[in-house]
Amino acid sequence: MVHTKKSQKYARTALDEKLALSTPSRETLESLAVECAANPSPDNTFAYAFCLGKSSDKSELRYAITILDSLVKEGYEHQIDCMFGAATALYLLADFKDARKRCEAILRSEPDSSGTVELHLACVEAVEVQERVDNLAMGGATAVAAVGLA
């Protein structure tokens, strides 16, 4: 499927809106943490980590990635969901390149995953925007240096 710059931008805007609305409450996170501690199981751990992966706290996002990655390493049956949760957390941490790589890994085995396609498009858009900003900053620094030499 071919995607345009416009569809990438739209996907990013839509995803950002969805993620803003899906930030879990403290009560929800605490409830899942208690359930996970009281009844340890891969499913409870996944539920907690997946929810934590949409947090607004950077340390919680990093912890979610660690948990989800360990579930994948342990052979948890819902590995694609773990990878998607980790990619979402990476996106929220603005680590767009790593999030994109994880989306591409998912799409190689499940190319019709609409959520992953949307996250991938948003990552592509975010990386391009980030590169444009970096290039502008580099050009501005070069211009300032050139003026300083003159």
C-alpha cells in the first residue's frame, strides 16, 4: 500500500489524539499493579505493562518497554501485542526510529495490522519532521559560523 506525506501526517495527528485520550489513570495503573502482584501470571503482567506503556510518565514508559521485552524473550503467546505496546511506549518517548523498527518487524509477520500501520506511518512522519528540524538547526549553525568568520 502506498502512503503519501499527507496520509503520514494524518496518521500521526490521529494517533497523537488517540494516545492523548488513552493515558491511564493512576487508579487504573495501581489496580493492575496490585492484581499483578497478587496473582502473578504472564497475562496479568502483560495487562499491566501494556497499560503502563501509554502512561504520561517517562520512567513508566521505559519500565513498560522492559517488561514487554522480557515477556517476548520468555516466549509469551501474545508477542506481537507486546512488541506493539513497546513500540507505542517508544513513540511516546519520542524514540521514533526505534518505534519504527519495531513496527516494521511486526508488519513483516502481520502486514494487515491496522494499528501497527498507523503507528508506523506516524513514526515515519515524526522521523522526517525531526530530520528537517535537525537540518535547519545545522544550517542555522553553519550560517552563524560563516557570519562569524566574515
